Amino acid sequence: MKFWVKGLSVAALTILTGGMPSWAQQPGTGMSPPKAPATTPAPPPSAAPAAPTVAPAMETATPTAAKVNINTADEAALTSVKGIGKTRAKAIIAYREANGAFTSVDDLTKVKGIKEKALAKFKDQITVE
């Protein structure tokens, strides 16, 4: 039985007619029948439930970065704090040199260009020890 439908590709016709005969299927042509999905065997019913596995990256906790002391930090140390760029670092150092050491982290709001909202973003990364 031969027929041709105008506008359909050979692949579409193959699918519509039930696929290729087994003698015509060749590896790598994309026309071989689909393979069954791989399944993992179920554990025996008498076995105790296995402990959940943890990814290797999650097994060891990464040490938290040490807080930067704003009273002793240089420009490089201050810019390592997320939320403090070169301009803010220079302003912090200039304020510290002019007015002395900070007594609390909240004193950074006295530095020109640092408002409470900005300070809240990096407050947990700094200290005044």
C-alpha cells in the first residue's frame, strides 16, 4: 500500500503509518523505537528506611566571613564588605580620621552618604571592636 500526502515529510509519514519496519531501523538514525526509562530497584520491604543523603557541598558548613572592624580597616578591607564601594570606604576613613574611632556600628550614619537603609544592608558584616 503506497500513498503520498502532499506537504508531509518522510518522518511524519513514517509516524503516521506505524513506524519503520524492524529490518530498516538503524542505530543513530533517530528512528529506532524509544527505550524504556531506567528505574532503580525498590528496596526490599523488610529493610529499614535509608538515612537521607546529603550533597557533599552541604556536609561541611562554610565558615562565615569575619566581620570587618570599621575602626581599623583600610580601603581594601572596607570594600570587601558587600554594600561598601570605594566611595563609601574613602568617606568612612576620612570621617574616622577627622572625628576619631566609631563607638558603634550605628555611628556610620554620621558619615556623608550613608543612611540607615544603606547601613541595614551591611550592618551584620561590620564591627567596632
